[in-house]
Amino acid sequence: MGRARQTKVKEEVNLALNMNLPVNPPILPMLAKRVDELPIGETWIYEPKWDGFRTLVFRDGTEILIQSRDEKSLNRYFPELLEALQSQLPSQCVLDGEIVIAKNGALDFEALQLRIHPAASRVKLLSQQTPASIVFFDLLAKDARDLREQAFYERRRELETVLSSAAAPLHITPATDDPEVARDWFRRFEGAGFDGVIAKPKDGTYESDKRVMFKVKHERDCDCVVAGFRWYRKGDRPAIGSLLLGLYDDSGALHHVGVCGSFPLEKRFELVEYLAPYRENALAHHPWKSWRGDEAGDEHGSYRMPGGQSRWSQGKDLSWEPLRIELVAEVAYEHMQSGRFRHMAQFRRWRFDKKPTNCTYAQLEVVPPEELMAIFPQNH
């Protein structure tokens, strides 16, 4: 990080510390559990699931903080949003929402990722070429009132009042208590880049970092720590074969859950350069350091995982190269069994807005079908 950027981040942190709100930063957003079917009933409010950067916005007079999910300031990356937040929000408030970029009638997550750039000149140019918007879906505080203990339907009603005259780039998400409308959203919105549908308890309070909402998505995916990689053993130049994925359990241990791969050849070459900085001194504090055993490694400095060989992998080279625990990737998968992906996962995208420690098994939680629970009782 350059000196100018460090100074800017420090200023934004100090700004947050100087705020005097009923809910002061940093705080963690409320989360959702993955389910296969939308919960149905009169106790739910449904919303489209936006595909962007989750954000909490704090305003205290002239001070604005756009906080990312991992508690960092996004102010410098989205300068075009600051003026709108200043002019349209109440003088003291805290809102929960999603930063998105819409292009050609659809959400563009790749364009959003490009905004996380160290060069201020590049950020300024992109803010003009591909301006971002914020879609709000919750209100945590207004004036001197902390609203987190109020029922969601009450917070939603007040949010609608606060944003009743909001104009682009500020928006309020659609919401309904009709499950048929929610199902229609699920069917129709996928082509526009939406992730799926969120179901929120009408009477629910705002619980930071708790998975108390439900989400139904169009495909199974999760965010994983990228803890290492294996070399691609074909060809005459270095290339990446697959990425080693990890998830944290409740005790904080990082488990190896599988790999993602099937990259186009050009992508394999690009990944060699991209991962190079994360290889430096990677083994020193790596949670899987003990897996190297006493082996000296191959010509690439790779080490084998204990127990890696099985009757299914005889003859396969399972040597691996560690990476510093800093990268998070979203991957798609078909099925998880015994805490691991049953088949190779598919790389979707890097998640620069998430901390590795947020990559836990909890994001995979589902509500088992009642029929299955009847056939296999828990106490059997």
C-alpha cells in the first residue's frame, strides 16, 4: 500500500472513530443461511438478492463512511456515491445495502471488482465510465434512535419513509410478503444478474454477523479460502493446475475441502503471475504447514498432503504449493459430503470484499427436508 493510500485509509478510520451515532462503525452485517426452498407463510418478507458489494453506510452530519463487509472503508473507491449520500440521507443514520453496477439491463459484478484499484486516477475514470449505485434494504439507526431491536417490518416501513424521495444512484430494494411474487422474481431475475431471493422474518431484529435470514440461489456456491495450488503438469511452461480450497470450522481450524480447476490454458498461465506475490514466505505461518512432513519437495518446492493418496488417486501427483492465507474465491459446486466437495468445484470469481476468516462451513447450512428427517431421525 502506497503512502498516499495509507494516509487516506487512516483518515477514513479516524473519521469513523469521530462519529457519534447510536450505532457506530465498525459493525458486521446480518447474514443469511442457504436453503433449497423459500420459506412460505405470513411471517416472511421477500427481497431479490443483489449481486454486488455488501455495505453499511454511516452518516453523521458532514461525515460519511461506506463500510465493506470486512469492515474496511470503500469511500475512496466510490467517490461518485458520497455526494448523493450527503444530499439525500438524514443527517444521522445507518443503512444496510449493496453497491452494484448495472450495465445493459443487468448487474455487472466484474465491472464492480475493477473499482477496487490502488490508483486514484483509475478509480476516478471508472467512476465516470461505470458509475455505481447503492440499493438499500435495511435501516439500523436514524437520528438518536437505534432501530436494531425493532421488528424488520417496522424498520422496512421507516426505510421507505427515509428513501421516499431518493433518486439515483440511491435506491430501495423491492419487497413483498407474497411468496408467488418472490417465486416469479426468482424465475425472472436470474437473467438480470441477481443471485436469487432473500426471505426475512417480519418480526426479526437486526443481528450482526448472525445467519437469521434465508437465501435461495440459482446454483450452489460458496466462498473459500485459497490456501495453495497444484502445478499443471502438461506443457513446457509453468501453469496452474488447480486451487486448494479451505473452510473454517467453529473452532477456527482451516479444513481442506477440495479443489477448483478446469481453467482454460491461458488462465492457467495468468494465474502463475497472479499468485506469485502470495507464495512469498507462505509456509512460515501456514495452518497446513505440518502437512509437508519431512519431504524436501519437488523442483517447484511443493509438498504432499498426508493421506492424500487413496485407491482413487494412485499414480497422481498430489504435491502442492502453499499460499499466504489472504485470497478468497467464490466457487460453484454440486455436492458436499463429509465436509468436502464430492467433485471438483468450479472457479467463479475472486472475492476481494471478504475476509478469509469469513469462509466458514456456516454459509453452507441448509434446512433439511422434513421427509428426510423423518426417515433418518437425529437420535437414531
